[in-house]
Amino acid sequence: MTDLHSDAGPFEPDGVVWHPVSPRLATARLATAAIVLGVPLLGTAVTAVLTGATWVWAFPAALALIGVWTAVLVPRQVRAIGYAERADDLLIRKGIVFRSMVVVPYGRMQYVDVQAGPLARAFGIAQVQLHTASPGTDAAIDGLPPEEASRLRDGLASRGEARLAGL
């Protein structure tokens, strides 16, 4: 994987091999954005045509600009998402400008589940959600192929049980 975070410092621990999520996540997010922006864009364009007022075209133009910005930004955001399994914990990183890295010790995991809504299933992706005792832990990996999500769920659950049993 190409390193999007070469100047990241604390976001690049030594010896960590990052695994990217599926590029289909970008396609799913862009499809969602197209639906969310497409309907108002169509409605404002029809309104602009029917009214004949030039200033009304500012609304569809603004929506189109947001759509272009989204089309540029979403693939970069998806490429910035990664996870790494280490001996004692799982690392999850995301973000381009506002970067974050979550470190979840296997012994703190209470349970792990896999989720996939209708749109995610249509694009062949799933989300692995890690649950810990801390409600503030945002430990989710979105955009995994279903077989990788299952493998990760099973592996994390067994590592968590092993660490918990060792306490």
C-alpha cells in the first residue's frame, strides 16, 4: 500500500503493516452522495428552468460543485483508511487532514460484530464493529470484503477471549 501519511509521526508506528479497505467503499460512498445530491440537483435545475430567473441557477451550481468536491475527496478518504493487527492490539487509522488512530487492545474487546446494509451488500462490502467497555471508542472498519470481515471478526474474537482468559 502506498503511504499516504509519510509525515505522520505518531500515525506511523515502526514495523506496522497496514491493510487497506476495499476500493468498493469509495464507490458505495459516491453512490450514496449521488443519490443525496442528485435529487435536490434535479429539483433545483427544474425550478431554474421553469422560473427562467438566472439567479436560481446558483442553487444547482452549488450542488454540482459539492458533488465534484465529493467525487475528488471520497476516494482519497477511503485510501487513507487502514488497519493493522499486532500481537497485543488492533490499530485503525483514518483521515486525510484530521487524522486519527484508534488502538484497541485485544483484552479490552467485549465483542466483535459484522454489519452490512443493503447498499453495502450490493457493493460487496461489510463493516467490522469492535465493542469495548468504553462508549467513546470508535473502533469500526468499514469497507471490508465479507470474507475478510468474517476472518477479522473470528480472529479478533479469539484473540480477545485468549487475552481475557489470561487476566
